[in-house]
Amino acid sequence: MRPGMIYFEDLEVGAETDFGTYNVTREEMLEFARKYDPQPFHLSDEEAAKTHFGRLSASGWHTAAMVMAVIARHVIAHEQAGLGSPGIDELRWRKPVYAGDTLHVRGRIVEKAPSRSRPEMGSFRTEMTVTNQDDAPVMTFTSIVLIRKRPVSP
């Protein structure tokens, strides 16, 4: 056992976590769009102005990647006995993300359950909310995480 390590038993339904922030830059938005989501409204100010976005916006997948960076940094800094994730549920992009925005990532544990087939582990679900600097939700989803149970001392 490592001191400070967070295990399944340490998690409480209802607990809230502020994972941190991410500053969105135009350069990174364009780089991501060129490589992974080369739709005109993610690459061109002129094309974006013709859409409901009104201006250049980040790809939703870029938003998800920025959020993952915030979560990963937090999990590394606050060690947990995580075993990865089988996925997410109910991903929604609520509002466009623009250059200059600051994303705030927060979560609330809504469920935890021991594994029925693997007694050494469990899982938990967290309702995640990503807001911009105006506290307007830009993305929501439910994360599912697998986590070890605390080792039993001999």
C-alpha cells in the first residue's frame, strides 16, 4: 500500500472534485482541427462566421482532449489506484468553446459499485461538468472509472 493512494473504499457518493482549468488557444485549436477535425468552421474565420458558431470554435473532440488533459494531471497529482475506463456516457457539447476561453472541469461521484466478477476492484461514475470563464456549461458527460480496492494486509 502506498500512503496517500486513493482506493475504492475511499470514494464517497456525492463527493465533488475540482479537477482544474485549461486555457484555450487559437493556435492549439487550429493545430487540432488540421490534424483531427478539418471541417471549414474549425479552420477558417470566414467559414465559421457563416455558421451558428459565429466565429472560429474548437472541435468538440478537441474540447474532450483538453478536458482529459486536466483530469489526467489531477489524477497523477492525487494518486489513485485507477485501472482505466471502459468509457463515458451521455457526452454533450453544450456551447461552443472559443480561443481565449478558460475551461473549468468539475465532477461529482454519483455511483460506486464493487465488481461482481473481480473482487479486487470496483467502479465509480462521476457526473462531469465543464464550464467556461463565465461559468456557462460547455460540455457534460458521465465518466466511468475502474479502481482497485485497498489491498488486504496479511
